[in-house]
Amino acid sequence: FIGVDSRDERSAALGFLADVGVSYPQVIDANARFAASVGTMGIPFTEIVDASGSVVYRQFGTISPEMLRSALAEAGVTVARSD
């Protein structure tokens, strides 16, 4: 996992992520260049890329843990339940 934070100040983004308990790596896309390059239409946005580099899942808007587990399974990733 890697998170891409678009159009936010770094300190504000990192503060929010800490508040909600996000622990995976984050990069800042301050000018939204990455967002534009993958064609995002807004945030939040989830995209799963498999080991060969193919996009296997795209979701605009929020995603539930079950939706994420299912999408990862389609990409060949097994995720242990934590709840």
C-alpha cells in the first residue's frame, strides 16, 4: 500500500492521517500531477495495480474494508482479517 495525498499541505495531511490511524506510507502530490495522470475525478480514490502493472480495480469514493479485501483478492493478494 502507498497513499497519495493530493492538493493538501503536507503538515495538514500528515496530521489528519495520524488522527485517523493510517499507518501505510504516504507521498504528497501537492500539484495533483499524479492524480491527473491516472485520471482521478475526485478523492478519495482507490486504485489497485497488480504485479504486472495492470490496473485491476478502481473505485471513486469511499471503500469499505470488505470491498477492499475483495478487490485485493481479485489482484491475487490475500489479506488477513483484523476485526
